[in-house]
Amino acid sequence: MQRKPPRFGPVMFYALAGTFGSYLTFAAVQGEYGLFNRIQIEADTAHLRTERDRLARDLAEIENRTRRLSDGYMDLDLLDQQARAVLGMIRPDEILLR
């Protein structure tokens, strides 16, 4: 019985299929739209949402102070507080401790 030489067609097919499968797996994990990038994008999204909420609270506080110092609604306590903070003023009956 004579031995036949090995056929390289099936070997090449499985080698190419394995290489292609490895590439697809790598791209699914580390590619531009891969798993690691998706996790990073979700973390960035959560961070930006937190920052957005903080900025919205800051904006609401600033709007409230602006409204309280407007001509239509004058909060004298807030005005007194701002004058003290900005101008460094105190009342004559107060004692300043440093």
C-alpha cells in the first residue's frame, strides 16, 4: 500500500478560518467598537451625567441668588451677606476676629 502525500487544502482552510476567527475575537474585545471601548464610553457617560447634574444644581443656585438680588425681589439679608463678602464690610457694632 502506497502512502499518499498530505493534502494542504484542508490545512490551509482551517488555518485561515482560525486566523479570521482570532481577528474577529480581537476586534470584538479591543477594537474601535469593542468591549473595552464600550466600557470606557459607559464610564465617561456616567461621569458626564454626574457633572451635568452638579452644574444644573449650581445654575439653579445662581439663578436663585440672581432673582433674590433683582429689583423686583430684594433680599436684604443676601445683599448684606454679599456686601460683607465682596467689600469686606462690617457693621459698627460688630467685632472682627481673625
